[in-house]
Amino acid sequence: MDFFEAQERSRRRTRALIGVYILATLAVALAVTAVFGAVLLWTESSPIEAAPEMLAMRAPVLANIAIFTLVLIGIASLYRILTLRDGGARVARELGGTPVPPDTQDPLRRRLRNVVEEMAIASGVPVPEVYVLEHEPGINAFAAGYRPEDAAVAVTRGTLDQLSRDELQGVIAHEFSHVLNGDMRMNIRLMGPLFGIMVIGLVGRSILRNVRLGRRSSMRVKGNGVVLVLAVALGLTGIGYVGVMFARLIKAAVSRQREFLADASAVQFTRQANGIAGALKKILGLSDRSYLQRAEAEEVSHMLFAPGERLAQLFATHPPLNERIQRLDKTWRAQAAEAAREAPAGTTRAMPPESIGSFELAPAGLAALAGNPGPPQLAAAHALHRHVPPRLYEAAHSNDAAFLLVLALILHPDALLRRDQLAYLHGQLGATRTGAVEQLYEEVSRSGSAYRLPLLDLAFPALRNRPDGQLDYLRTLVDHLAHLDGRVELFEYALARVLGEAIERTRRPGRPTGRGRRKLDHHRQREPLRVLFAALAVFGHDSATEARASWAAGLSRLDPQLAADLPEELPIRPGEDGWQARVDQALSMLLPLRPLDRRRIVEALGVTAMHDGWLSVAESELLRTVCAVLDCPLPPLYAQAVEPVTESTEALRSLST
């Protein structure tokens, strides 16, 4: 399950879907024009042999009808896209979802929130908003949003009531696969064009409804006028079903294979197939299945975990349940659907994160981890989630305290420097809040540096609820604290950049980024690449000699021409003021690169980072920051210290065939 190939595949599929959407739009416009042409022939009472001449005379009218139809479809698509600009939470609320608060006392909702938070920490992305569709008894779920920063994960009430923790974890892992691989972004972007294609049918149904109401309320409407309106309405309604057919074919083409891949990713993530297979078996055995009863399934069927409505296989957005189960469980037979027994999950052991200082990591495995967490990362996330001190956990989920927690995360470990930072905060926030920041810092320092970025991920949903002005003020405070001593430390840069990137992405979730189109050119990107690799080399090695050797090794791995004629001095030096601005500029110049070229960069960065054989938590934070900016999230790299105890590889082998 290669993250970068999935991103590239998503880009290719998007281009193909644009072409299909254009064809479907033209077909609908042609059909509407044909309906009005037939109505004109009927009203003119022209003989059949005179029809071509009459239609030629009416060609300007028919052309205007075609143009109006195209404009209507375009406006409807644009309108739907604009209504979804708030990201995944908007979709969840439209379907009747209610948010799951962080302090929920309901055990089933608490379990759901814990599973989602552990998955987010293991994936290296901010925790998404969590919703429950309370009035849906079937078992289903979806993830919606443009990016991980504005994502929402929703499950039905039946999912909470019917599934065990292992099965729930398998379903959520399936949805996180869609989040990480770009499927979620394509799903929500499809909703706009699909609505545009189907809008003609909605217009036809609206006319029919109004005609019926008009005939009931007034008997004065008689004659051919009613018949004419009814003919147009029926024609538009029929064309609407053509649009629905196109929409369903598009969704079916997009969704089916992705569901197999997401099932496989869920098994790879949790290292056991019993969870997700058990959920699918229960869906097959329940009378409610996975169908949505109160929510409108037509528009969102392509983003659900399982089918949201009964459809013919030609239009089905998901593979048959039996086929999905058989790929997960070779012993499964259709007649066993009536009683899905729970199977024990694979277990993992994890070291408490506070005990981790530096660790080994194979350079070749770094790119494989991007957007592709596995059992070690899930076990590390579970251990971290379990060991978070209650005070820090409560602060991360409080709209007020999360603001103070971020400030505590960036305070310097040196007592003298920290004193100056607290004095600045005292002038900005007052004594009470500054005291709370200091107390939170004490908890963070006792927990260990491995908690810093995961705590920020946990706190992000609460931060996202604050007004833009307060978030801008928070970024100003963070930047000032980082620069207060005239020297920006590595962890200060990482936290400030991750925070700023996440805030910017949530402000305009649907905004096109223009990323992923440019091919790597060692001439054009020579300087930004040298700066980026130099930053990692300088902060990850003790001596100038080791730093330069690791710098050259990483660049050579990426492209030998980049390592040719390297200067003796690195473009970034320890203690240099302004290095972070140069790294920011380098990252901005690398953003347009294709996903497969970003993979090469991540692999080469791993060579630089691991040149001395060890990776510190601070180095891993810089790597995660770089990858987050480049849209390839890295899970916590210290998960190398996690030892899997049992695993199930048979499902992985069967899914890969």
C-alpha cells in the first residue's frame, strides 16, 4: 500500500473523471435540448416530413436551451462545491450527525473517540472531528474532508451498538486509509459535479410537484398548457434519471477497487483481519445491513464503508460483501453469515514514549511509513494515548486550555530562557494564564519530548473551534517565543510550522493547492534541496564533518548531480539566525512536485538523517514537519521501539493477490 503511488493514482483518476463529467454534462444538455425540440414539434403540429425544416428554424432557440442547461449544471455544481467548503464536518452534519465531545461519559462514544484519536496519532495527522448518525441502525461509516486537517469521521448508531472494539478499530482503520491516500478529498470533490448532473431531474420533479399542487388548488388551469408543462416536467425527470445513471456509473468506477485497497490497508494497519472481517460479516447477517434510512444516501454512497442503499450491481459503489469477506477470511462461506463470532485480535506491546531518547530506523523504510502506518505505530499510539497525563489530556480537549497547552509545548527546557519566555507571556496573558502555561509545561517536561507533536494533534480539534483572530494571535505568540532568545531551536521550528500549516489549511479547505504536477528537476530545485538537506544534516549530527558527509550522502541518493561540486560549508550553519525562513522558502519551492518525486525526497532525507545510525526525537520531529508540509504525513518514528507480539499475515497475502 504505497502512499505516493496512491496519491499519483488519485491525480490520474481525477483527470479521467473530469473528462467523464464533461461527457455526462454534454449528454444531459443534448437530452434536454431533444425534449424541448420534441415539445416544439408537437406544439407546431408540423408533419413529420417538415420536422427538419422547422427544427432548423428553431435552431437559435434550441441552442439557447442547450447553453442554459450547461450553465445550470455548472452553477449547480459550483453551488454544491461552495456549500462543502467547510470540509468534512459539513457533510456529517447534513447527514444528521451529532458530534462526540471529548469529555463524553457514554462508554460507546468514549471507545469510538479513543480509537479515532489513537489512529490519528499513529498516522501523524491531526485528530479529525468525530460524529455519530444517531438515527441509523445499520452498520456504516465514512470519512469526509479535503485534507486531514479538516476531516471528519462519522459512524452510524448501529456501528457503535453492534461492533466490538476490534471490529470498530478495523472500520476506522479503513476510513483512515481513505484519509491518508487522497480518496477522501476526491470523494468530497465528486459531490459537487454529481449534484450538477442530477439537478435537471430535481428541476423536473419540482415542476411536477408544483403542477399537482396547482391543479389541486385551482381548477381554472386547463387545456394544453397543463399538458405541455407536464410533458416538459416528465421529460426533465426522465433526463434526471439519465443524470443519476451517469452519476452512479462514475461513483461505481471510482469506489469499487478503492474499497479493496482500503480493506487491505486496514489489515496492514491493525495487523489482524478479524476486526474488519467481523464488521463485514455482521453487516451481512443483520436485517438493517449498512443501508441509511433517514440520511440521503445517493449523494454520499461512494464515500461510505459499506453500501448505503440497495442498487443493482452495475451501479453498486462497493464490491459484494461476500467477496470482500473472502479476501479477508479464506474460510468464509456465504452460508455462515447468520452468526459472526468475534475472534481475538492480535496484540502488541509498546514502550512508554517517555522512555525513548534516540532510536534506529532503516532509511529505506522511511518513505514506506509515509501515509502508511502499521501495527508498531498503532501500538505506540495506544501506549502514548494511555500514558498521557490526565491534566494534559483535558487541556488538549478544552477550547480554552488547548490555547495554553500549545504555548507550554514550545517553552524552552533551559530555565533561564524559559524565564524570559514566561515573563513575555505574563505581559501578554496575565499572571493567571501564564501560571497555567507553566504548570502545563511541567507536565509536558515530565512526560518527555515524544509527546509534543502528538499532543498538538490531539489539541487541534479544540483549536479549530477558536476564531481566526485568536489563532493568528496564537501563531504570533508562538513565533515570538521561538525567537525570543535570538536563536530558533529545532523543536520550536517544527511545532510552529506544523501549527501554522494546519491552521492555514483549515481556513479554506477546498482551495486548490496546485501541488503534485511538476516533475523533479535537479537544475530548478538544486538550491531548495540543498538547503532542506543541510538543515537536517546540521541538526542531526554533532560534528561539521559528519554533517557534511550526511548532507552529501542524502543528495547523492536523490540525484548524483545534486551532490556534484558541493561547497565545503553547508548553506545552513548551527546557531545561524534566519535558517527557518530559508527552510520555509525551500519547502514552498518543493510543494508543486509530483507525489512520486516527493517519495524520492523522503527516502533521501532518511539517508541523511540516519547517516550516523541513530535518529533523535528532535530529528524525527523535523522529518515529520517536512513531510507534513509536503502532504505526506509520517507517523511517530519512535514506534520502531514497539515490539509486535502476534500478527496475521495470511490476510495481507490474500489481499495483495
